[in-house]
Amino acid sequence: MNKRLTSEQAKGTIKKTPEDFIVEEIAENGTVMELGKKYSAGDLGFVEEDGVFTLFVLQKREWNTIQALRAIAKRFRRGIKSVGFAGTKDRISVSTQLCSIYGIKPAQLEGLHIKDLSINGAWSSSKGIKLGDLLGNRFIVTVSDIASGEFEKLEKASSELLEYGVFPNYFGQQRFGARDNNFEIGLSMLKGDFKTATMLFLTDTRNELSIDAIEARKRLAEELDFKKALSYFPRYLKYERLVIEYLSKYENYANALRRLPRSLALMFVHSVEDKIFNMELDERMEEKAVRARSGDIVCSRNELFCDIGNIHGFAGNKDELPVASIIGYDSKPNDFERDVLEMLGVSTEDFKMKSMPELNCKGSYRVLFAPFSGFSLERISNSTARVSFSLPSGSYATVFMDELLVSDSARSDSE
């Protein structure tokens, strides 16, 4: 469990319905894409121009980003590679986000009718949208099931967090997988042990909820008969079945993992980077070392959040934010990161994966304590409250809410 800055948290529930979790993407020009509002290119800092792409604002309810865009692409007989998006948004939400599609005209897109999806503006462009083309997200979170005396705890935790002005910028649990084994799979891949990585993916039953899936995974672990496994592995485990189908014909575990979507395979490697970052943040939290200090690598704040593109040594400015490496082959690890890499038995060079170069990870930086803005807390009824706030791109609303609540809500999230 992640460590917290606040001294105590209230008991409450989020995400009982999609309307309890509203996510409105913030464009790079600072405009919040509000629900139900139409936007033009100029509104979001773009210039409408002739081109093969259509940029559009997507509003969705109870769809995750990939599923929604796949449905849109399919309607136009396009593949998933024809679409792009700035950031992922949770399924259990009502959300807006900037997207693009190749080869479809704005008028065609605006005439689209798919349940719980709407197009809040579309225009032509010569370039598509890519991951990271956003400033952040605004969240409006409804907290329910607040018992007597718990709202006062929520107020106290909110006051404490506002005093800090930042929150611990952990990678959320969802980055480590529903079975909590992404890290182990990714570490095996970095070490070149693709057989172990593959078998963990196929046969690990930790946190598995489905009886059918547990039995299938255990049976494969015992029998190691991939051809037979195709007859009993549940159909809904489609990615596992892709890997099993390959292994039923060829004994090449690296190529078997290549049957997975690149985004999923990358998630395994990224989980190693994420775990190292979270460990370093844990170390800072032990000391409550929230502010930048001598020897830190830092970035400066900008008007809304932080300028992660401007990394430099600590100059004594109280507004500077400490950052840590997202380890990759181009990283220069500090002492803590070097010790962790040695403990794990890998090096930065291992993130340049010679056997699977499509999964190479160069490395980057991330703020250890992320700033937030626009915070408000409103009591709606005796058992319900509304929390509003904005976070920078890549930060998790559920991690932020963990500072305020003890909650058993779903762990998926938006970035």
C-alpha cells in the first residue's frame, strides 16, 4: 500500500456509477473540455487545415478509451492503428478527451451514432494526436456512503493536503496488473528469460477471480501441453489464447509474447520502471521529504502544474519540485536507483532489449510529488460529498483520492 501524507482518511465510496467520476481533459492550451460542450480547432489551440487526419473531442460514458476508439474505427472499417489519443480515460466514468482518426472526414465523424459516445467537435488536420498531447485532467468525484463523523475527517485530510500543495505521485496499482504480476513478467523479460515471463503470464493464479481461469492456468502449469490447452482455456482470455496458439506450433517464447499487442507487452516492461519509481517515492515518504533539497534533480512549476521538460539541479528555489528517473537505457541513475537495479539483477542497458527492440525504453523523468489545482470540497448531503481538482498528465486521481479516503473502489484510472 502506498504511503500517505495526510494523518487520517475518511471512509467513503467512489465510482458507484459512471456519473460519480467525471474526467474532463485539459488541452495543451489550458482549455478544459467540458462535458456537453462543442469545441472548434481554435478553441483548443489548433489551426484547422487540409489533411488526412480528423481531430475530434470524444465524450464517452462507461467505455474505456481503447474500446471506444476501436468501436469508432470499426464503424468506418478501419483498424485500431488508424486512431490516436492524448491520454487514457477510465471505463467507470463520464469523460472527454482529444482523439484523432486517419482517412475519415469531420462531417462523417460528426454523423456517428454509437450508444454512450458523442463527438463534441471535429476538424481536419495534417497530423494526428499522440499519447501525451494534453496538459492534464480535471476531475469531479462524488463520494458516497460517508458515515457520521467521516465528513469532518475528509475536511481535515483536505486541509492537510492543501497545506502541502502536492501529493505523492505514485503509479497506481493498475499499472501492475489485476493479478499483480506485471512487474515479475517485465523483470523476466528484461533479463531475457522469456520462458519464465510467458509462463507467468499464462499460469500465475494470484488474485485470479474466475474459477474457470484458475483451473485452466493450473492445468497448463501441470501438463505443459499447449495444443490441448486451446481446448479448455476460456475464450475470454483472448491474449493468453494468442500466446498458447503460437506455442502449440513453435517453441519460441519471445515470439510468442510478440503475439500480444505492443501496448500490453510494453506495460510489463514499464511496470519495472514504475516499481523502481514507487520504491524511491516510498523512501522520500519515510522522511516526509516533500520539498526539493540539496542534490535533488528538479523541475520548475508552470502556471498550472509543472514543467517536466525543464529538468535541472536544485538551485534553492522553494517552488522547484523534486523528480526521479523513470529508468531506461539512457538514464543516469542516482545512488538509490543504482542499488535497486543491482538488487533486481538488471542494468540500464537491459532496457535496450536486443531480443525485442520494439520494447526498448529510453527513460524519462517524473515528479515525485505532483502539484494539483482547483481543489474544492462540497457537502451534498449527510452521506455524500463532491471533490473537484485538476492533475497534470500522467498523475492518477485514485492515488490523489487515497490521500483523502479509505476506499475499496475500483483501481482503474485516467491519465
